[in-house]
Amino acid sequence: MREVNIEGRKMDSKERAQLHIQHRMDWPESYGKTLDALWDGLMDIRKNTMIHFFDPDTVKDQLGQYGFSLVQTFEDAAKANPKIVLEMDA
């Protein structure tokens, strides 16, 4: 199983959040860096993947509504794609 660590502390702007996700998920430069692109990327996962999302509350605090939406996108994708196992770690 592939394991990916997403670190909420490193997401202090929308741009940095998207770049961090792109880097950690090993997505190409063509990744759109939007919530829609995030959803599409997560839905395209075909190998079993464990995503450890550290400090999701920090993302929400730093990015406000965008942070809530970003975290929700990961949660919704994990429910919709059986290849994703998501662990949220405070």
C-alpha cells in the first residue's frame, strides 16, 4: 500500500496548500491546483493508498472556509474511492 503524509502545518496559503498536496501526491506539473482538480486527482487513484492528514484543524484555522473545503474534499474522496484510506491526525 502506498502511504502519503499531508502536513497541515505547511499549508498557510491556498497556493502552498496545493503545492504541498501536489508534491506529496506526486502529481504532475499539469495538476490544476484547485479543489476540483484535487477531487479529480483523488478519484483517479487506482492503487491502495493510505493518506495520513496531519493537523487538519490547523488547515481550517489558517485557511478559513477554503481549509474546511479542502479537508472535506479529502474526507468525501475517501468515502467515494475505495482505494483511499484516510487517517486524520490532530
